[in-house]
Amino acid sequence: MSISRDELVNIFTVVSFLAHAEKDVHVAEKKVLIAVFKAAGITQEEQNKMKSNTSLEEMLKHIQSVEAKHTLVELMALVAASDGKFEDEERVIIKKIMKRVGVADDHPYFDDNNLDVPSVRANVGKILKSIKTLAPKP
């Protein structure tokens, strides 16, 4: 099973929510968001849909497939690691979201309640490549 476009838009909405949780979005986080939006070919219409989503709980209900949940965790880790540090607020949000969507705490990027920032950064290319495969074909 692959990720539906609707799931993908909801994943990106949740990831954007995470990036904005600290009020001031770090420049590195903005760059990561732009890169993943481009990699997935997010349209203006989809961006508008993302902006209209205000309920995190509603967004999470639409992320159903195992692949979508895995992609969500990978992208949250990527955004959280982009500025080089894993903030407490990011930790709390990511842990809650992982629990809510049913992803175990033993994800490879997380160890003892911490994010393995070097590991995430080493896999940026792989993560972006996997997102590109979800983009609509021209």
C-alpha cells in the first residue's frame, strides 16, 4: 500500500505544525520544509488546504497507512534535527504524535527519549528521495 495524496498533505500539515510550535521557525527548519514541499510537488491548492487545517487531531485521523506513519515520523525527525538541537517542546509534540498514530518509541531515530540528530542529518538525502517518489508524475 502506498501513501495517498490526502495522507501526504496531512503529513506535511502536521510537520509544518511541529516547525511552528516554537513560535519562531528556525531558518534551517524553513529550508527543510521548502525542500520537502518541493520534493513532493505540493501544489498551491494543497498549501491552501494545509493552511485551513487547524485541528491536529483531525489531521492525524487521516494518516492511516503504515507507510504514512513512517513518513510522518521521518519528516518530524528531519525538521526537529535541522537546527542541530532537539528542543523539549519538539520532543513532547513528537512523542505525543507518535503515540497517537501508533508508532512505537523504538523508532531508529529516537533513543532514550532523544533524537539521534547526526543519524537524521546523515539520512537527509534518503528521506528527500523517498518523498520524491510520492510526488505526482508530470
